[in-house]
Amino acid sequence: MIRPRKLFAQHWLKSEKALDSIIRAAECKSSDRSTNAKGDSILEIGPGTGILTRRLLPLVESLVAVEIDRDLCELLAKQLGKRENFLLLQGDFLTLDLLSQLGAFPNFQKLNKVVANIPYNITGPIIEKLLGTIANPNPEPFDLIVLLVQKEVAERLYAKPGSRAFGALSVRVQYLAECELICTVPAAAFHPPPKVDSAVVRLHPRNIETPALEPRRLETLVKLGFGAKRKMLRNNLQSVVERDRLTQLLEQLEINPQARAEDISVQQWVALANELRVKSEE
């Protein structure tokens, strides 16, 4: 029997209720021969012992699982390796060149959804690799991303402006995707139980309706703006824009001049970055 390893922050989901919620959120579609409609091609990061993988395989056209643990890869290959719609890749997802790896497998190249219980210690980097960044969005975004993450991180992903959870991560992710909470998952739903509760979130990557004219400027403003959350925005941004000028711009955009970074919506951040760019060119 393979035991969870702390090295890889392994906590294996055992709750059927949580699994059901993940499956429903993923809205899986299989192929329809009568209409020639293709089913979903799923990317699963960190399949572990395969409890979610087994639930997904009958529902989709194909599934690519990326697992870093060699022992688990041997187990998954032994138990699921004969499935025609299953491909297992051994490696670190964060450093793996997925497109290159899939080059030799034509039936597994059109991945359109991500469904995964990901390691909590690398949640941020995984989300960034899936969505891209403000300056460099994923050029081929997924249709849907369903993730089981730490509850505190989930709260930051779907947080609204003005709430304590709303931060730089909220702005970066919500700029690129619509975020929603599916359900919370207690620590007891895992083996071994983590020290915190978890949550299932669903991300819908989207085309940005009102993009930043200069995305890198927006990234810089967000980073600086949230650098000291207790300070007003005009104080945090004084290294890139003079305070009186920023106050004038905030009033022009109908933003309270005494606002802090967490009070500003994603659309207002974009508007502010665009206005600064325009002003700087005058």
C-alpha cells in the first residue's frame, strides 16, 4: 500500500460527496457518434491513487494525467494503463512542457478542460500556468477549470471588492477568468486530513472584454497597490504616479480618493491603468 508523502503535499480525497460535486462542476461530455460531436479532453494534475480519474474516464473522450510521484505512476499504469482514453505522464507539472510531451500522442492533444485536486503548496503557480498572467494570458485558454484548493485560497479567487479576501490574486485571476465557488470540503474528507478545510472552485477563462492597453503597467499597479493593504492607494502608488495627479484620476473615475487597493474592482484597476497610460503619452 502506497502512503501519502509529505514531500509532495499529498492529501488524497476520499469523500464521495466531494467527488460528486467535482464531477457535476466539470460538466463532462463524451463523444456523440450520431452527431460527430467530440467529447471533452481532460487534464488532471496530481491524480494520486486515481480516485477522481476513475470517475472521469467513462465520461470523457480522453484524459491526460500528470503525476510527479513515480510510485503512484506505477500504480496508475498498472490499474488504468490499458484504458484507450487514458494517458499518464510522469513529471512535475510546473516544469513539464505539456505540448511537447503530447506531440507523440495525437489523440490527446486537444485538452479543453482541467479537473484536479492540486497540491496546496503550489496552487498559485499551477493557476498561473493554466491561465497565464495579465501580461501574457494563455493563448489557448481552457474552456473550464475545476480545482479543489485550500478554502482560504478559494475565498481569494472569487472574492468581491471591499472584502478582506480581495487581493492581488483576486485581481490577476478575475482579469482572466470568471470564478465561482462550488462547495466547501472539510479536512476530514481527505487522507491524511490537512490542517485546513478545502473548497471546489470553477474558473471560466474568457476573452477580456476591456483589456488593459498596457498589461504590464496593470500588473505593476496591482503589485504596488496591494504592497501594503492598510495604506491608501494613493500612498502605495506614489512611486509611479504623483499623489495629487492620482487623486485627480481617481475622482475622474468616480473612485474614492481614500480608497485602498481592495476597494477597487478589476474593471476600475483596468480603467486606472489605461488612464495612466493615456496621461503619460500626452
